[in-house]
Amino acid sequence: MLAVCVLFIACINYMNLSTARSEKRAKEIGIRKTLGSSRQSIAWQFILESLLLSFMALLIAFILLETVLPYFNNLLAIDLTIDYGSYEVWAILIGLTLITGLLSGSYPALYLSSLIPLKILKGIKGAGKTSLPIRKILVVIQFGFSICMIICAIVVRNQISYMNNRPLGFNKDNLVQIGRLGVLRDSGKLQLFKSELIKSGAIVSATETTNGLTNNYVSTEKIKWPGQLKNEQVAMQLRFSGYDFTKTIDAKILQGRDFSREFGNDTTKVILNETAVKTMNLKDPIGAKIKNDDWNETFTVIGVMKDYNYSSLGTKVSPLLFFYSETSPGTIIMRLNPSQSITTSTQKIKELSLKLNPDYPFQIDFVSERIADKLKSEKLLSIFSNVFGGFAIFISCLGLLGLALYIAEQRSKEISIRKVIGANLKDILILLNKDFIKLVILSNMIAIPAAYIITTSWLQKYDYKIGLNMWPFITAFVLSIFIAVLTVSLQTFKVARANPVDALKYD
């Protein structure tokens, strides 16, 4: 959609610049009409010119694509290739090029073919002035799209920053996890593995858990608790964990205790997170009896753990129940020693793992990287929003540049007369900028409500989200005015500085 928006802005650009050049081609059209050319043939000429430019652009796009694709793949960590042997690819590319050519060439063709030859050949000024309101409308639409994209890019960046900086409920730094494979499935070997690593200084603590710390867990609706309403069912996540779980991930026990060897066998005990306690509406959770109908077992609540975000960073934490098990957890989580280099610590873990499990390849995951993966799509959207927003502004500035030059040339005699009677450079620049600023303000009036609707809708998918304030909209407004003034001023500065004699000597 971002790419389509940029392409649409480019089409508007072409329409604007084509009609701005109308007077330079007016005599050609007048003579051709006088010699018998029909309006249809002239219209088709301009459409074919537009199509020719589109296909030339397609050839340039192939060159750019092959140049940029390796960097694009590296940015997204993917291996995207274009299958030039596919009929579908060629059909889409040629179809897109034809649509672009027809769309961008349609208005210039209709407008230029409608010029009246008698007025053109008599030299009557204003034969093309009826196009000016249309060009202004096109500028408004063009800048409206650009402003909307700027606002969306700012909001996306702010939301990602908010999710990145939002407390997770545990410390993801120096936290690694490996699969519990081979001999490590044996409890005795696992304890040896952990104690040897702690002794070597590679880690400071270790625990076991189900399916990785950041993955989703088994869900069930068969949990029963005191005070539960009749037929009330809530989907709850279940996790098996070992001793020292909260210590290793640096989470907090708000009430009660963690699983511990000091208290003997904890296989009939359960720990709830905050959300589970709220969901069950337990006023005094410690000691409460929780039944799992799937297992037909009853467990006693021994602790309440502070919520930690283990799923998507933008969605609410689900009710979570922790059960102790020595055999069920399939992942080992370790806290690396902060006083030792990460490379040294991971190398020691690798050596010991391969020594105990020579038949299994060693693979270690950093929890911080898994957390970053959960923001991957949002980060890509942020990158694309910034890149395509930049393209949109750049293309809009090109169109504004051409239109400013056209209007400055049209008003060159007026500007010269104003200078002769005493107007200074600042007065001339204000005069030429005034109309464009009005157009950009109108663009903001259209783009800001549209951007508000789009960003509000996009933020709805997040339970944890930023509040929309006025700063993204104010930033886009100020930036669009500044860009428009700078663009127009740079282009009209030459005309404003020109010697008035050059424009008036033939009159």
C-alpha cells in the first residue's frame, strides 16, 4: 500500500508537470488541429507518450531492483529473488506499467486535446488557464498523501519505541536458552550440567521451563478455582518450570514463595501470575486449591508472580499457571555471568554441552533476540514508512518545484513590474509562496483527519499502546510547510533575482 501511494503521487506529479508545460506545446496542438487532427488522435498521442515513459521507467526499475535487492534482503534478513521466467511476474509488471501510464497520461491527454486552436494561434493568453484549479487540486492530493505518510511513520516509530521500552517483568539481558536434549533429560545429569557451569563462572543461575521463555504455552479451559461461577470457563496458559525460575529470569514473587528444594516435593503446588489471580478473583490466593480437570489433580497455590510479558509485546498478558516438574520442561534457561565476557561464557556452555551430548548439535538462543523478533514486523513497517514517506516527500517536492517554476515564469512580467515600482526580494518570495502555503495548509486539513483514522485503527490491535497526542500532527504540519516554502523559494529565487529589464524590454 505504501508503494502504491508513492506511485500514485508520482502519477499526480506527471499530470501536473505535463499540464504545466501545456503552453509550450499549445501551438503544436493548434496547428495539428487546424490541419485536421481529431481530438482523439491528439489525446492518444499524449497517452502513448505517457506509456512510453512508463516502460522506460520499467527498464530503469529493473536496473535499480538488481542493484538494491541485495541490500534490501540484508535489511529484512530474507532471500527475496525475482523469477524473470515466470509469466505471472511479467503479467503483473506489464499490467502495472500500463495502468501507471494510462492513469498518469489520462488528464494531460484530455486537457491538452481540448485546447481551442483559434485561441492558441491568435496568441490569446489563458488558453490553458482552466487547468490551474485542477493542478492545485492535484497538489493538494499529492501533499495530502505525503503528510499522511509522515504522520503514520511518526506514530509507528513511537509505538515501537514504547513497546521496546515497556518493562517486560523480567531481565532479558544475559539470558540464554538451549534445548534439553539427550542425557540432559535425566535429572541427575541436568543438575551436574548446571552445577559445573556455575562452578566454571559461565553462569550465575539456571532453571528449566516449557518450550522456551518467549513461546506460547499449552492452553486449557479446564481449570477450577474457589468462587468460580457456574459454567465460567477461562483459557489459561500452563507452564512447567524447575527450581530457581524467578531467580534466573529476574522476575518477582509478590506473595508467597517460588518452587524450592527447601520445602521438599512441590509437584502438588502451583504458582499464579497476577492476571490469573485477577481473573479468578482470588482475594487471598495463598493456600487456595486449584483443580486441573485435564489431569484430574488438585494443586495448592504457594505463590503469586508479577506478570511478565512472554508473548507479543503489544498484547495483554494471559492468565498463567506454573507447575513444578523435573522431567517435563524441555528448555534450559541460564543467566550468564555479567563479570565474564559473553563469548567466553557461551564457549564454556558449548564445550560442556558437546561433551555430555556429542550426538546433538549445539544451539543457543539469546532471549533478547527472541524478544526483538516479536517486534520484527513492526520494525519493518517503521523502516518502510520512513523510506516510502521520504520518497513521497521527495516526489512531491519535484512536482512542487516544476509547478513553482511554471508559475514564476508565467508571472515574470508581473514580478518585474513590482520590482520596478519598489518591491524587494522578500516581498516577491512572499508573493510566490503565499498560494503554495495555502495549498499545503489545505492538504493538512485533509490529511490530518485521515491519518488520525488510519493510526487509531492500526493501534487498536495493541492492548499496550501509546496515546495519540497532537505532536505527530504538529510535526507533520510544520515539516510540510517548511518543505513547501524551501522548495518553492529555491525555485523562484532565480526569477525573483532576475533583472526586470530582461522580462520587460520586448514590451
